[in-house]
Amino acid sequence: METIKWLNDTIVWGIPMLILMLGTGLYLTFKTKAVIFTRFGTVLANTLKTVLRKPKEIQAGTITPFQAVCTALAGTVGTGNIVGVAVAISVGGPGAIFWMWTSAVLGMVTKYAETTLALAYREKNAKGDYVGGPMYYISKGLGYPKLAYFFCLLTAFASIGGGNIVQANAVAGSLQDAVSIPALASGLLLAFFVALVVVGGIKRIASVAEKLIPIMSMIYTGAAIFILILQRNQIPSALATILTDAFTGTAAIGGFTGASFMYAARIGVARGVFTNEAGLGSAPIAHSTADTDHPARQGCWGAFEVFFDTIIMCTITALVIIISGTWKDASIDGTEMSNRAFSAVIPGGEYIISIGIVLFAFATTIAWYYYSEKAIEYIAGQKAILIYRFFYIGSLIYGAVAAVDVVWEISDLFNGLMAIPNLIALIGLVGPLVALTEDFFADPVTIRPKDQSYASFLRIRSSKNKE
């Protein structure tokens, strides 16, 4: 455990990773002329305004763009927004939230980039389904198949860490705290229901996510906003605390042991990446199955995903926790901290948190299973998937009974390692990204033929954009 923590603090999530993660976002923002922000209205027009539109028909081997983003959101919205935010504040202080915001703003561009490239380089597998993600643009775009295999290997490990045992641990902790259900029982139940869904593949996963994520997001955000309305007079001071502590660190308060500026930045960026997955390359695996006419159109969904997940949901969670003062009690973990913050204002608020964590974590677990399945399929083919499925589902039981600090450190380790080959690819493929971006935003209204080839854009090397 101490070795993993040292690796996270000094190497995997040390200064070099912070520079790589934030620097990649800045570089992509510059090369795309910050189009995600200057044309944010267009981004919203291609996301929120299209949610209620039902497509007349979709291509074989695909799912709807909304199902794709719900599947991707299933992998991000949930434990990170509730428990992850509480953990960030409890160990890094309120200032960690500022760095979470920073990683999210730049992450919007990063997620746009990786989603766009995933759609551009996707292909069909033996079943006739579209498959894509970093392993495809690393291999086909950069021309480094070994790095693609390495990414897939890290994805499988990260799925067990962040997409599996952390979720099971959060479910077990929440149910034990709220209704005294033993952790082992929670793990067994979660494993059973996850198994029922994942055997149905992406179609069933997307169908569950499409129904679960919007409903639970509205319930959770509605409850949090209600609390903030009641305590609106304290919001300015909470925001001031976040901004001040981001650059000065947090002094010891009550049971809180204090946190330095550097530690707040490390925790904030790590938790931010955990909540929105920007830079990891996981969500584009789901996005690449979307039925869309242009890679950059689905890229808009990627950017919106980060905005909704971190800028909106994580912020309201953070404000509720900071205003409640529960973060100063070092004797409670992230789940209990969130429970107490909500129940202090809403009678039975702990049940909202518990139900939210259970359903969000369930959605996250099935989404990450899909990511890892595609990674295993890329490495070893269809035959290896069944063996991995048993291992993945069994790991949920371990996660439910493991110590909370252990599962979060494991998650941070593999998330950080997974991001490295993906970020390298995003920098190396900036040429095709810029070409696709310019083509789409020049005429975002016109719907292109869905069988249109973008091969000419993919042949553009990054050197042509360095003039």
C-alpha cells in the first residue's frame, strides 16, 4: 500500500503527470483555436437540443449518440461525483475543487479530441459492430501497434481498479452506513446484477444506461440544488474558500490535518480525471459505437459530458459538503461525509445518497466492463472475454470488503498509467484532429452522408499544423 501511494504521489500523479495532463489540454485548446468554448452554443445545439429527438433509423452495429453518451456518462457520473468529491476535499482541502475545475475545463477539449479521433479511426469487428478507441487511433493513426496493446492492458487493469472495486466499495460503504447491510452481501448482490446486464453486450448496457443515468442525475442534482437554495447565503463564502485554498493550501482545522498547495493540486486533478475520465481514453470506446455523420459531432458530446459531470455535478456536491462542514471531521470517510452533509438539511438525505451511489456505481461498473471487454478483445480476441468476465465480476466482491484508502490508491495508479499512451496519441494526431474540427465547425448544421469517408483528413500529419 505504501509503495502504491508513493508511486501516485511522486511519479504517476506527481508534477510530470500534472504537466502532461494539463499541458495536453492547453496544447489541444490552442491548436483547435479553443473552438469548444468560442462555439459552445454549437456544442449545446448538437447535444442538449438533440436529446429528445428519436432517430428514424440507425446504422447496423451502432447505438444512438444519446445512448453512447449515456454509456460514457455511466462510466463517469456517480461515485466520483459523490464520494470522489468528498475524498478530494477531506484529504486535499476545499482548494482541491479548484484544480478539479481546471482539469475539467481543459478536459472538455481533451475529451472532445479523443472522442473525435475514436470515431474517425473506428472499424467493424467480426460481428459487424463498430469498435474504436485509443487502441485504434494509436495503432492506425500513430502506427504504434505495441503501444496500442499496452494501452489495452492498462485499460483492463484500470477497469478493475476505478471501474470495479472502487464502485463496489462505495456501494458497500453507503449501504452499511445507511441501512446496515453487510459489505459482503452488498458485493454479492452487485456482482449478480452486473452479470445479468453485461452478458447482453453494448446494446443492453446502452439501454440500461439510457434509462438509469438521466433519472438518477435529475434526482441527485435536484436534491443538491434544493439544499443550496436553502443555504444560498453561504455559497459565496464556500466559493471563496475554494479559491483561496487552491493557492495557499489548507491549514489544520478540527480533525482535518491540513493540505499543502501541491497536494491539493495533485488530489484535485486526480479526482477530476476520475470523475470525468478526460485523457484516460476510456469513454471514447463507448462513443465510437455511436451512429453519427461526422466524428466531431460526437466529439461535442464528449465535451458536454465533462461539462455536465464535473463543472455541474461535482461543483454542487462540493458546495453542499463545504457548507455543511463535515469535511473537517477526519474520522469519517467520503461516503459517510456525503451522507451527513445531505441528511443535515434533508430528513432522510442519507437515503438519497445511498440510492444514488448504488445505482450510479452499478451503471459505472457495467460501462467499465464494456471498456475492458473491448480492450481484451483487441489483445486476445473473443475467446478470452468469457474468462475475463468471471474475473471482473468476482473482483466486485473483493472491492466491497477492501479498505477504502487501498481501492482509491489502486484506482489512481492505473488511471494515471492508462492516460499516458492516450495523451501521447492525442498530441501526435493533432493534425487530423484540427482538420476534422475545421471541417465540422465550418458547417455544423448540414448532415453529411453516414458512409462518407474521412480518410483524407486522417492522412494529415501534425507537422502540417506547425507552420
